[in-house]
Amino acid sequence: MHKSICLDIAGKTGTEERVIPIGSVSMARFASRDLEGKRKQLDGLIVQEGRYSGACLSNPSICRISRYLLTQDEEFDVQGALTGAEGEYVVIRIGDEIFISVGSDQCDREIDNIFPDKPKQMCPHPIARTAWPYAEVRDHWDELRIYSELTCQGCTLTFQDASLATLVGCEYLLAMEKVKALDDPMFLFGGATEFAPSLASEVSKRGLPEMTCYGVGDSFLVRLIDPVLDRTIEHRFKAIPVGDDYGERKDRGIQRAPHH
């Protein structure tokens, strides 16, 4: 029997607790609503970087993630010291039912530029314990916001604060053939909004490690905000590195920043 998670389905008329088996877990990469602009950017990276580019041949592209990696734990172990987080909305499809929640597309940032998909497979993927019926947010989807903040070395930084209007919508993803083929109950991370414009300068000003700009820190908070119905889903979590030999190899070459 496959692992299940427990979700509070919070609707306008009340909240229902449901235990949902995990049929499939996936994520959308390069999910900008500016499809043509993103395609030009990715093609340029492929030409520049060659076979080892992290850029995809399609956008958005759908990456499968092992079901056991979906977690609602507030703390979980990761292998490397450079695990990065980023807040994303999560589409949950159970037959004809669609729900929306929020989580993090965790990623091993050290190898993010080497392999397109494997860095995602190396980390648990946290998801909140609450979801909303999609029908309740459908008519104001673009007004929903992703907000996230990262704590690193005692500093709290705004990591993301942007509307979902910058990403392809839930229905766009659900209409993709690769998504239609995914097993239900399906959990699909919908893509990350842009990082806060002030993030890099704040990291520099506070003397924090460069990889803080890619979600690497001590703890992470992500929120999905519905300003129309005045409600929020949030999840706070902490990735605990169990240790590897990063300290021995970190100065043996140039570390490229991952693509976003």
C-alpha cells in the first residue's frame, strides 16, 4: 500500500479532513506564463552550455518525483549542505476533484546545473496540511500570491512575494498530455514565482553565503495567500543536513549558480 497524507480541505462552508493516498508526485519546471520568452532563454542556455545544460527542450516540462518524497513533516533529513527551497502552489487531482495547496520544490542546488531532474529526486518535498477547492479560487486565480521567507544565520529574508499571474495556470498544466497521464491522486508542484528583487542585495549586505539566494538556509516558510477571500495556507519547515563531504570539495572548482 502506498503512503498517504492527511489534508484539511478548507472550503467556504467548512473544513473536511481527508486521508489521500499518493498516486503520483510531479513538478513543473520553467513554468513562466511568458512561454515564448522562456523558450528563447532556454534555447540560449542549451547553445551556451551544451549537453550538461539544466535547460529543458520543452516548457513547461514535467518532472516525476518518487511518491515517498512527499512529506508534511516540519523537519526532514537531506544529504547535502546545499539543499534549496522555493515556494510553489500544488495542484491535487483526485478524479474529477481539484484542490490547491502550497509546498516547496526542494532541490540539491550543488548539482542543479548538472542534471535537469535528479536534484529534485534527492530531497523530500514538503506540502502544507491544508488545501482549498480549486472552484473557490478559479475566478480570481491570478490574484493568488506566493510568499516565502528564508531564515539563515539569524537573519529572516523575504524570498518570494509575487502573484500567480506570472506562471502558467492550473488549468494549463492539467491540460498537458503528460499531466493527464499521471496517476491519481496526483500532486503536482506548479512552478516557482520569481525570487524577491531585493534578495541578492540583502544577502550581500548581511554577509550571508551566496547560495542563500537559492533558498539554502536554516528554515523556510511558504504561504499561499488568497486576498479576495482573505485566507492563507502556510507551512514552515526545516531541512536538516545529515552530512556529506561538501566541506572537503567545496573549494575544488567554480560552483555555478543554478538556473531559475
